[in-house]
Amino acid sequence: MSRRDQVLYLAAAWCLSYPDEDLVGKIPLMRAALAEFPHAVVDFEDVLDALETTPLMESQAGYVREFDLGKRHALHLSYWTDGDTRRRGEVLGNFKKTYRQSDVLVDTHGELPDYLPMVLEFAALVDLAAGRGLLARYRASLEMLRFGLLRDNLPHARILQAVCATLPGKSPADEQAVMRMAGYGPPTEAVGLDPYDPRLLPVKGA
């Protein structure tokens, strides 16, 4: 199971990253690796097919529109739990601490350390247990992102579904259930956000 999860996490990291020629060149590798495990490729097929058949500049423009220009599909895990509260700095520091404890130099490529593709790649290539721990701790963020992608009919939702399926427990049936799962309550010290904004789901153990 650990090998399957490593392959799934790495494929998810790549599919959720900005598409470039290097990513397109990795598509056969992703298909071959996922095909080693029953049904693993199914949740990735729509994204992989789109990357193969859509002109690269069009794929890039679509990615920027859906993942960079707005927050509906934010790929930074602590955005969904801490938004713009002052607590977020400490949360990001905890991600960095997890990376440092692996004794492997993690290149963030200028991204914040809670960037989902980076967390997935860390779990796949560096420390599966620690990476899975981060994903489990931010399960509510993953589920809220999944619902956002589903709502906008984006194929990446199935990739989020596959990632969530590697974690303990069943996925909540709706966004209200995510809030209940996370012990939802109004945060403190919010800066410029409604205190009941779904991005501010408390993290258990935070």
C-alpha cells in the first residue's frame, strides 16, 4: 500500500502543478506507474487526457484562471484553515519544521511550504509518514478544495478524492459535514475575513 500511495501522491503533485513541457513529457511515466495498481489511473485519466490533447498555452491559461487568480481552488492548505489570521505564520513554520526534521533539503521553489503539490511530493519522495501526517492534519482543507473543484466541474476533483481515500476515515458528504468533522467554530484574530468564512476551519491539535 505504501508504494501505491507514493506513486499516487507524486502523480497528484504533478497534475496539480502548473503545466509545462516537462509535465507533459511525464504523462507516459504517470500512466505507466499508476497502471501498476488496480484502478489507480482512473481518477487521473481526465486530467492526463486534457494535458495530452489541449495546446500547452491553453492548459497554462486555464490553470492560472482556476488555481492562481482566485481563491476558490486555493492549493495552500493553511489558507482554508487560517485564512489571513496572524496564526498562519506559525502554521507555515510548522510545515517548514516538518521538512527540516526529515534531514533532507526541501526546495520550496519560492512557494509557501503548505503548497499542496509540495506536500504531496514530500510525502512521495522524502518521508511518507510525515507527509501523510500533514495531509491527515489538513484533511478539512483537502475536502473543501475537493468540493470547490466539484462545484466548478473540474476533473482535478477526482485526484483530490484519490488523495483523501489514502487517509483514515471516509470523506464527508458535504461541506457542512467537513466543518463538523473539523470541529468548526469562529476563529480569533481574523484579519479582513468574515469569522464564519469556510476558509477558517480550525485544525485539530493546532
